[in-house]
Amino acid sequence: MRGRYKIFILAAAYIAAAFAAINIALKIPEHTALILIVFAAVTAVSLLFLTLGVKYISREHALKERERLSRLMHSLNAMVILWDDDFRYVEVNDELTKSIGYTSEDLTDIKNLQKVLPPDAFAPSLQAIVNNRDEEFYVTAKGGAKVCTIWNTSIMSTVQNKTRTKCLMMSIGMDITETVRMKEDLIRYSKELAESESRYSLSMELSEIGIVLKKPDKNTFYVSEQLCVKLGFENGSDIPAETLREFFHEDDKKVYDALAASMTSLRGIDNNEIHNSEFRLLEKDGQYHWFNFRYKITPNADINYANIGGAVIDVTRDKAKDTLIEKMAYIDDVTQIFNRNKFMQIGQETFECAVNENAGISYWVIVLDIDNFHLINDTCGYANGNKLLNEFAQIVEKSLTTGGFGARIGGDNFALLIHDTGDDDLPVTIIKNIQEQLKDICDESFASQTVTCSAGYCKMSDGGNDFAQVLDHAEFSLSMSDGTKNDIIRYDNKIHDKIIEGNAIESELTKAIENHELALYYQPKIDLSDGTLMGMEALIRWIKPDGTVVPPNKFIPVAENSLLITKISDFVLHEACRQNKAWQDKGYPPIAVSINLTAVDFYQTDVKESIQKALDETGLEAQWLDVELTESLALKDIDHAIQQMQEIRDLGVKLSMDDFGTGYSSLSYIQVLPITLLKLDRSFIMYLEEDEISREIVSAVIRIAKSKKIETIAEGIETIGQAEILKQSGCDLAQGYFFGKPMPVDKFEEFMAEKAREHAANVAANA
């Protein structure tokens, strides 16, 4: 906002200067030309300096951000590499150079850098690098020594230039060579002592490392001298199990209990597997410190129980650094609560605990959605929309009175993970409480709207192979809402059957794609002024071997929930371009073919590259391709939509808005969206002949579109009366059963030939 004020002030200054120059010029007629020339030159020079200043400030901002991150990395007590994704900028801290022997200049060489960073860092997908956390990797030091490290990589900042988005990455590594060596020493020096008490005799004098050993037939833990000193005991000794448990933080006692429980069964134990666990222990300074316990569980067949033992390392300082990095990766920017990534991580860990046959616990998963949030954004503004998200997030967190976990999982969707207390009404009680509190935040900012939320929920034990499937069930139940506000829907057998049906369709559709059972039908677009064929819309059809035609509304929603939609969209794009070029090569007059983009295509894939590839491979010129977007899809994320749409327009491809008038309509969007064609929804057309209001709305939209030099087309025309009204209203094109149904390739080619003959006859008659 402050930047806009500066622009207004600057513009006002230039306007005032211009008026002053003109006024002086008029008072001194003999020097008018000279005064105006001098003013223009001064203005041009000042604008040049302003432009250079803006660029300089941008560079300075990027440089300051890099310097901030550089200071951060040099303050960390770990190996750190700060690098951009094309490796043109690489900076390392002293901890790294000391550990591996390379200088910072050495590591500007990509060959040396490949010896230090994990191989995943050179993968084409940056997201794969970020997701691959806690990866153990041996670094070859300059002298040839092997240094065992654990690496995590995070995206710290992004910069958009003319061609792509550049990412600045920070990779943080921890030297665990000593820990690995300690593990080997533990195995090498361990042995059983006499008097039926198994105890590992270990000798190690490593700072901040302690040893914990236990045999299940003794209700005590052997704690080494190093750890005893930290906990306030005088010497290494046997500590009763319950006494040691008291040193655990209240929230981490479950970790202790899980360790103890793992000793009661030999099933599934791998002698060679090294386990990791983190918890907080109360030290003698009265503060809780974080520790990492690396241990092995060894079966003892004689007593049908297991031994447990390993090394305890103080990781408090590293935990603080991890907290900073975790905030960057797992905190939602708008609401400052956890995001979907963290919710999925916690959810999966909880799921694995819940499915343990000895656990006997379950959880509820609730997904909440603010009803008509897009409409609130449109009418109240994005600032108030974000305000609503923040206040809703606070309500969600306050609802966790019985314990649990909450997060914003995307857009206006929030999710809760609630412990099952045995009360089947608990989720509904929590949801209704949230809905009641939501009424209280509807202040003057949202006076024009009734703010409500709907929810879907399920029990973790209701099915699912992992937490992602459980969350899918809750989200699917929410999607089953009929649009009623404050709706609450539980995942049940009926919804389960719909999912099963969808899975069956998905399986059949996969085979259908492989067997080339998908085909395109084409529906004509007609010029209302003279009946000329001006274009066609490509529509997908699934034709089974027995001739059965599966309608798109049966399989497209299923495909959108899987990876199949990408294959279908790719087929539609390439086949439509190929067929259109083939008809042009046969000599038919060139017309544009339109295809429909789904949300997956538009928001999750590189649309521009896909379209360019299809045009290049088929040889079709860009002007003969028309991409259609639904109104609700385009307005889902208006800023991103404008950027994506402009990239498509830059290719020379036409851009249409489909179903205009059915979503969150605002005629103001016509001014900002780079569309070439506005498609009026059939819901307006079907009542044209008997409804005056429908005629007025259609006429108004057509007039506004024409003022913006945007063509209009009406779909769903079924009568000559509708066609005549649209023609009189100034509508450019028409589509509907009155002019032609969707046709297979051979029938549409016959239609094209007939239209070509009609056009030739009309031209001859007029001549």
C-alpha cells in the first residue's frame, strides 16, 4: 500500500510539473518549443534514473536476504551449504570446511560439491530434495577420509525472473562419524557378565554421550557415568525403571513406555536394525534437555524377551536449529498454525501407533471447510479473507480441549486429529462448537455475508492402509455435501461404496487408456450472423469394446482424484491438435478447436510447456487452438490464474471462459483476465424465450464483453427462438443441439464438408 502511495505522489508530481511547464511555455510563446523540449528531456532522464533505482533496490533486497541467510548459516554449529538450484552461487560455513578439509573456493567447483552433497541434491525435482530428510550420506574429505553425515535441505527463498523461479537452498549436515564409531565399539566390546545378569561392559570417554542398557528380567537400567552426571547421580549405576521414567518430560513418557513395551515381544525384531528415538530428560540444572537415543533390541530366546541398549546424545542445540527450519517447512504463512505437511507427518505417526495390535487406541479425523469462502474474498476483499482465516485458525486450536492436533491443510480447509474417548458424538460436538464460535467473529468486516463452515469426519479405524487414505475418507465425506451450509457428514458405508465404485471405475479406466478406448467427439461453433462454421469443441468419450459409451461425468471426477486425469488431458490436447491439423491438410477451411482444462492441469502442471509441446509435435499453429477454463477454476486463485493465463496467451493460443455466470461471477473480472472469448452458460439460455430478466442479463453481459473487445458465445441453444434472440442481442457465436450435437470424427468431417458447400454456394449467390 505504501508503494502505491509513493507512485500516486510521484505521478502527481510529474503531472504538476507538466502543467507548470505548459503554463510557462504559454506565457513565453517565443520559447514554447524550447521549454517543452527541455521539460521532456528532464522527464526522460529522471524516469531513467528512477528505473535504474528500482532495479538497484531489487538487487539490494535480494543481496540483503542472502546476507541474512549467510549470517544465519555461520551462526549454526553444524555443516551448512547455501546454494541456488543452478549452483551458480555456493557458500559454505567454517564447520563444513573444518570437517571435510575443502576450502570454500574448492566447493565452487561442481565436481567437489558432488562429493559433499547427497546425490538427491542433483535430482531434477527440488521437492524431492526437500522431502528426502535425515538422509545418512558418507562425505569423502579432501584427504580421502570418510565422514558420515545426516543432511536436510530446505528452500529458504524464491526469486521470479523473466524465465523461471530461482530457489535459494540451505543444506544442513551433522557429523555422526563418532556416533557410528561408538555403535561399532558397542557391538565389538559388549559381552555378558556373570550371576545371570546380562550387562554390556563398555569403555568410552566421549563428551555428552551416555550409555543405557537393560535386560528384561531386571527391573533396572544400567546408566553410564556420563549420563548419571547429567541427571544428578554420582556414578554410573543401576537405576530403577520407575525412577528413570520420572526423569522423562510428561509429554515424552509415552516414548519410555513404548521402549519398555518393545521388550515384551520377540516378533518382528531385526538384530541388525538400529533404532532412533528422541525425548526430553530433566537434568540436574532443573531444565529439560533433548536427547537422541540410538539403540538395538536383541532377542533373548531363553526367557522369550528382548534386551535393549544404546547411546544417549544431548541434541538440545541441534533441536533448536531444527525448530527454526521446521517453522519454515511446517508453519502456514497466513495463520501461523501447522500446515498440511506437518499434519500428514503427525497423522502418519499417529496412524502407525494406532494400528499396533497392543495399542487399543483410535482417533477421529475432521476436515472443515468455510462455506463459499471465495465469495467472501470477492465481496469483502483478500485482507478480510485472510483475517477470517486467522480467526478461524484460532477457533480450531481452541477446540483441542481434549487433546489433538490442528492444521490448515489448504485454501479454506482445516483439519483436526482428535483422540477417540469412546464417545461417538465427540466429533459432532466439536464441529458444532466451532460453528457456534464462527458466528461470533462475523463483525462489520463480514456484515454482507453469513459465515458458516461445513465438515466431514471419519474414525481412523474405519479403514485405510495409511493416514493419507484416512484423510481422503474425511475429505470425500465433506465433498458429499449437497451445498447446505453448516453441513456435517460422517464417512459411512454409503460413502465407502461410492469410493469402491470410484476405485472400480479407476481400474477400468486405466485399462481403457491402455487399450485406446478413449475418443474425441466434436461439437460445432456457428457464426450467428451468417451460419458459418467458426470452430469446434473437443469432448472426451469413453467407448467400451461392446459399444457402450460412458459419459464424462461418470469417469472424469474419478480421474481427477487420481493420476489418470493427466494422461486423459494429454490425450485430449494432442489428439485435438493432430485432428485439426489433419483436416487443414485435407483442405478444409481452418477453424479453432477448443479443449477444456481441469484444475489439475491448470494448477499442478506446467500448462505452457504442455501446450507448446503439443503444437510443436502436431504442427498446428497456435491461433487454431482455444483453451477453455471454467469460471470457478479461474477464480480459485486469481493471481496465479492471471499469470498462468497470460503465459498461455503469450503462445498465441486463444483463451475462453466457460460456464460464465454459474460461479462467483463478477463482471469486473472481465477486465483483468486475459480472455478472448466469453462463454454464456446454458442456464441463462434455456429461459431466454419466456424470461425477460434472462434476456436483460445476457444482453448486458454481451455489451460489456464487446466494450472490452471480447467475443461471446452462447452454449446450450436448442431452438431457433433462442438463436434469434441471441443474434439480436449481438452474440457472436452459438453452440448447441440446434446447430449440431457432439459428433465422432467421420460425422463431423461430413458436417464440415456440408458447411463448406453451403458457404461456397452463399459466396456464389452474393457474387
